[in-house]
Amino acid sequence: MNTESLAHEPDLPAALVLHGGGGPRTVAPIAAHLAATRHVVAPTHPGWDGTDLPETLTSVAQLATAYLQLLVDDADTRRPARGATLVGSSLGGWIALEMAVQAAADGFEGLIESVVVIDAVGVVVAGEPIADFFSLSPRQLAEVAWHDADRGFIDPAALSEQARAIQAGNARAMAAIAGRGMNDPGLLPRLAAIRVPTLVVWGASDGVVTPGYGRAIAGAVPGAQFVEIAEAGHLPHLERPDATWAAIDGFLAQRG
């Protein structure tokens, strides 16, 4: 996997920033915001943005295991005084939740300090289906994913051939790793194993996964906080960055 490290002092706590289906550019503002106070690691998932997708990588659980090892290696190198904060958007939120569940089960005590998920997919909630991402046109996707669809719509005709190829490759990687349903039916009950402070941030206008879906995630994680961002869709950190930073910074400030 390709990783970008926005490193500062080696003893700073790490923040692992995990992107969704749109690729690393969608979480670049998160990485930049956190880099003021943390050692930020922002990987590109295998298969995204023209990177290789190993045939053996077929699940979010596998990718979560690989990212846990990345945190172990980073901690061994830097010797930070505290564990890492996981920050995941959409698919990245699913990966972060799976990492936290695996860490609790596999004895990675102290490796993860806290979790922030932003409009995560990955669970099954009765009555709250995930929008069929793969069947939507670019305009339809903008309509469900953004509060302001005009702001989020990207006309494929305006893109270069290379950009369209990258989009297609990202979609193939998403289908291979997350599945076309973008969920693990067994994940929601397993979230009860998470024992680190968790913040669930959600755009009030998200039509990919609704705020009700987000509240179900928060309700399944012991002690999790839920914050809804008004006038924002699936990527509140892009539509309402100030409100999103206020939620995340306030949560992290509680950790000290």
C-alpha cells in the first residue's frame, strides 16, 4: 500500500486517516487539519488511484489487519507515548471500525487510542439501506451524497481520459474489497467489543447512508458520541469543514 506521512515530532500521537470510495483526495483536508497536532499517516488503499490491487485482497477485514500492522510498525519506529486515532470516511470508516474490533480481540492494547468515523458504510441496519452506489449515474450520486448536489457533481465528459480511468479503477477496487452491497452483516453486533472512545460524525443530508444508520452505529459502540452536521451530505468535511473540525477537535480535546 502507498502511504503519505505528514510527520512532526516523533513522540506525537498518530492519526491514521482512511479514505472512502472517492480516493485519497476526499480526505486530504482531514489529514491537513490533523497534521497541526499529530503525526498523520494517510494511506492510499490498494487498487485506488492507479495502484495495484492484489488478487488475494478481497475483504475489508483483510485490509483492516494490514493497517493494524502498519500502526504496529509505525509505533515500533517512533515510540510514541500514546496510541493512534483512527479517522475514516465512508469505506474508511468501515475499515476503522473493523480495525477497532480486531484490535480488541487480538490484544493490540494501547495501539488505538480513539476512533472517529464519518458517514461510514459497512453495517446492516434494518430499514436503513445503503444506496446502490454502483448503479447510480454521476448526477444521481451527487444528489444522494451531497447537500448541494451542484457542488458535488462532476461531469465525466469534463474529465480527462486518465481521470476517467482512475475513477473506473477505484470503482473496481471498491467492488472487490467492499462488495457491491458495501456491508458486512455480522459487523454491527461485533461493534460492542470496541473499548476506545468513539465519535460518529454524520451529514444530516446524507442519502448514501442516513443519519438513522449513523445513530445505529453509535448505539452499537459502547459510550460512542454522535454528532450530526447540518447542511452536509456524505462528506461533511468537504461541505461544512468548520462544523466538522469543531466536532472532531472537541472530541479529541477530551482525550487530552
